[in-house]
Amino acid sequence: SVLLYQKPNRDICQSGTSLKIQCVADSQVVSMFWYQQFQEQSLMLMATANEGSEATYESGFTKDKFPISRPNLTFSTLTVNNARPGDSSIYFCSSREISNERLFFGHGTKLSVL
Amino acid sequence: GDSVTQTEGQVALSEEDFLTIHCNYSASGYPALFWYVQYPGEGPQFLFRASRDKEKGSSRGFEATYDKGTTSFHLRKASVQESDSAVYYCALGNYNQGKLIFGQGTKLSIKP
């Protein structure tokens, strides 16, 4: 299995500011994924991040708004730029075992934008 | 595009009741199908998966059978416990892309 640690657990920020969410894996993983979950709703894949290359974004998510870095095989950061109240949600990082398709998730970062 | 539909948004049962949560999918080819469970304040946890027709996945008393004919992967448990209260997600995965498409989720509440 893969353990993923996210920091911070929660954050409150003002509209127009930017914030970073960090994700650390306890072992090297090829791909990391970032998901967004609004309260009482399902999870939506935002982007896929592989080491040393630009993240691949899903429809509705852009690099300018949600830049992602993946400097090595155990670490990734998601930045929320120009945060708006509509960005208030829980952000999860996830990764998978090499041997199968099982995805593991961090505990999530709850973001509230005022 | 690929999608997953869970019919029930909420299910309320009593302990020892039989559980069924319906999951239907739409995808080309043979996607892998998953069930995940999410407890309050946590990320989703893998329950089990199946990747070919008629394959049964199971864990912790829950089970589901991959049915390509009806494009379904319904979750069942014979006797639920209060500790099963959580949100359950059916998901569809593409191994090459390594990402999941989640259904809307079903909130299961069990009365003691």
C-alpha cells in the first residue's frame, strides 16, 4: 500500500490569495493525482502529475488556476491561485500501486475561501 | 465519455438488514470497476475491484460481480452493521491512465 500525507489538514484564506497544498508519499510512486470534492458530493479528478513533466489537467481545470509541481517521486504540491469562494472544497492527493490499479488517498485538505 | 451512475443517493437500514447499492457504468472496452468507502473526515478507502466479466470482488462481507451484459457492478452485503455507516462510491478505472471516474456516492446509514 501507499501512505499519503497532506499538509495542511485545513486552511482558511481570503478571496484573491493563493495557497499551497503539499502531498508526501511514503514510497516512490510514478503518478500522483489530485481530486476535488465539494461538500456532500463525489470526487472529481483535477490533474495527473508525473515526475519531471508538466501535469495533465482534466476538463474544467487549468494550469494557471491550479498549478501542480512534481519535483520527485514522493512529493507533489497543488497551488490554488486567486482563490474564490467557489474553490471551497476538500482536495485529495492520491497515487496507485505499480502492481495494480488500486488507488490510495490522503486524508484531504479542507479549504475554505472567504 | 466514460461514466458511473449510482441509483441511490441515500440508504437507511437497520442492523442485520440486507444491503444493495446499484451501480451502472458506461465505458468502451473492459474497464476495471471498483468500490470505495469514505468515512467522515477521511479520504476514500479501497474496498475491492473486478476487471473482467463475471469476476466477483469482495471484502469485509461486501461483494459485487462485474456484469458486462447489464453494465453493472452492484454492491451487496448480507447483514449490515452500524460500523458500515459511510459513503460508498462505485468507480471506473483505466489502467493505462491510472485514474478513476467516481459515481455520485451513496450515503449508508445504519440504525442500531
